[in-house]
Amino acid sequence: MWARWLVCLVVSVAVLAGASVAEATAPGTEGRIAFTSDRSGNSELYTIGADGGTERRLTWTSATEQSPAWSPDGQRIAYERSSGAEGFRIWLAGADGSGQTALTDPADANADDGAPAWSPDGTRIAFASTRSGTWNLWIMDADGGNPRRLNDAFASDPAWSPDGRELAYVGLNGVGVMGADGSNPRAVSGPGSFASGPSWSPDGRQIVFSRNNAAGYPGELHVVEADGSGERQLTNDGFQHARPSWSPDGTEIVFQRTPDASFSWELWAIDGDGSGERQISSGGNALGPDWGSSQLVPEPSPPDAPMIDVYSPEDGGFYLPEMRVEAIYVCSSAVSFV
């Protein structure tokens, strides 16, 4: 709530689900990248072209939205959302931000569901949840039905193998791989600093992830063969790199990068062999990228401006000079609290 020194006795906020879609421009030549940013003052969903152009904001809500994940057909985005009154839930929206719908609703209001990841055939979504008291991997149908836990040990940040048979994940000992049914968990990141944020290459051969630096923050990117062999460092610039995601054609990797402790992250991309590093975003604090196949550039319409109904002081009322009058108003807004 922004500072306002009136005595507000009645406040009602109507949060709209999202923006309507006016139109969409012609498709681009590469898939778009979904990400989160709080540059507007609140954590919202955005998409951007692979060349850094045609950036679009998709959501205008008072909730926190983060960790977007494209569906394989590029038509939907799963993400985690919290209003602050309860834990994070998995939500679903169209590629243009329309049709926002909750997919999960655990019995424990304080439990968190997060880090959604689509199966390659688009029929299931893996996610991490604290429903059992610690982070475990869960899986559900793409419509939110039939949720079930895959493992008992600590695990988060699932990433599907391209054939749908396995899931990479982050465990207590770094990056691991398990069967899509939770069987045969095994480590794939070697000894060293903590590894996190795995993403599977489209050909199924490699997994990219970040390792922490000496200060305990995400450091350089690394790539390892899917069987755990041949780990190599991909970046070597001393900056902080996190949340890598392969391009659909497997030639590049997008990630968030910050050069210092300010944590002002931007999106960058690098070739799969570690060459050709380039900056994509420049709008400030771009987080959690996911590179999808959608080529549609959406043109969402922001919601209308807030509506404020003032009940006191009354219009036309009689008030003596320096009389103290309580201010009573109702603000209905899709964007903010007043």
C-alpha cells in the first residue's frame, strides 16, 4: 500500500485476472522468451523476442507471478503465483496473458507449489511442492488433475528430458536425474560448489546448470552429459549467472546475468559451446527465463485506470473551516492498492 495519510475506513480491491487482447502482430522468426520482472513495482510476467525486441508485459495484478514455463506448443504458460495471503500456487495463462487460471490448491494454505515444467507431449506438468513438509517433486495432469508426489527426498526445479522418460532436478547434493515416475534417482553434477537450475538440451544429450561462486551466489554456467560425464564450465567472466534455458533448436542458452552485488539482472544468451555471449534484455531485473517455441507477438491491453468512489466528505456537504472529517473511499483497481 502506497503512503496515503487519509483515514481510510473502507478499502475494497477488485483484481482483474489479466489484460484483454487487442490483437497480435505477425509471427517472428524465433521462439519467444518468457520471464519475470518487478520493474513496474510488482513481479509480473513478460515475453521478449530472442533478439531483444518486441518485449511485452502479460500480467497486471497485485499478486506475485514468477517462474514461467512455456507449453511445448507455445500456446500456454504455466507459472507460480501468490497473493501473499497464502503460499504459491501453479497458474496457467495463454501466450498473451489471457485466461489466467489456478491449477493447484493444496489443502495446506501455507504450502508452496512452484517451478512448473511441462512434459514434452504437453499432457503433464511436473512441479515442486512443500505439501509434505519439505520440497519434493510432484506431477499432475495439464489441467491440474491427479496430482501425485514422485519422491520423498528433498528435490526442486524439475526439468523434463526430451523423451519424457526422466526429470532433472535440484537435490541436496546438486543436480540429479530420476525417472518420470520417481525411480532411480542419481547425481549428475560432479563434486564442487552447489549446482542448481538444470535445463535439458533438446537433443537429450546435455544438461546445463549454474554453480555457486565463493560468496554462495549463482556463479558460472556448466554443462554435463546426461549420464553425468564430461562436465565443463561454459562461462568464465566472473559474473553471476542463473536459470539457464536451452533454445528450442538447441543452439543457444538464455540465462539471467548480473555483473555485481546489485542483483540487477538482465537476460543474456550464449551458444551451446560457450561462444557468442550476447545481451537480450535491458529493461531491468529480468528473471527466470524460459525459451519457448511461440512466435506470436502478443498485443495485450493494460487494464483500465483505478476507480475511486468517495463517500466522505460528501459532495455538496457543509463543513466548517478546520473541521476534521473522516475520509471514506473505495478503490477498485486491477493494478494497485490505494
